Amino acid sequence: MAGKGKEGGVAGAVWKLALPFAQHLGLSIWDVRYEKEGGAWYLRIFIDKPGGVGIDDCEAMSRAVNKPLDELDPIRGSYCLEVSSPGMNRELRRSEHFAAFLGSCVQVRLIRPLPDGTRDLTGVLAGYEGGELTLRNDSGETASLTLRDTAWVRLLEEDE
């Protein structure tokens, strides 16, 4: 049973459970994912705060949610809990992520290549509305993409 993100499934239940703990610790939840890698299941809680997240924040959040997760028991079977920062090249997945990083440089990996074979695009996130994002390249040209046609959208550091 895979998580469905913030709205439902395992990830949604964990998001609701974890949110008050994160807020109490001065953190926000960037994302929650319940994913299978190889033969193992991982519950990943990505946390954030102004100025960045450190190992102490991750440890505090992990300790705070560990027992309540056992009590809620939203996952059948075993899994590995990971609490971490979304990282410098964080993946943008939700409308609030796109809104927060309008004007920032992003890299987009398309699920299927364009007719010319291009699969990776880089540019400034010029717009986002209703699952449609607009990229602007260095020449000022824009391209509109549907989020569902992307494998991922990641924030890039300015010097990349």
C-alpha cells in the first residue's frame, strides 16, 4: 500500500500525525513519502525550517513521532523510518512548493523525451498554476509543461 501524499493513504495519515510534533519543534513538514526500494519499505518524513535543518532536528523529530507512529500503526508490516532535510536540491512536488520558489532556478526531468530527444530542462520557474508550470530559459523563451509529464522538478543552486 503506497502513500498518496498529503491528502490520503499512509503518507497522509503520517503527515497529520507528525504535523503537531513538527510545529512544537519549530519545524515544518516539507513532504512525507512511503516508498518501496528493493525489498524494503521506507517511511520518509522531510522536515524544514528557516536557516536549514540539522541532525539534531532530525533526531528530535524522529524521537517525537516514533512512539505515536507505533500507536497509530498506519503501516502493516515492517518499514524503516527516515527523518531528513529535503536538501539543497529539494524536489518540488506540491503547489505550495512551486509558489514558494517562483523565480528560482529548477531542473525538470521529463517522463518521456521531447521530439528532439531532450529529457532534462533547466530554467527559471516563471509560473505555476493548476498542475501547469512555466519555465523561462536564459534567452527569455518560455516553455509550458504539465506536472504529470515530469518525473521530477528540483530546485537548483544558483551556481549550477
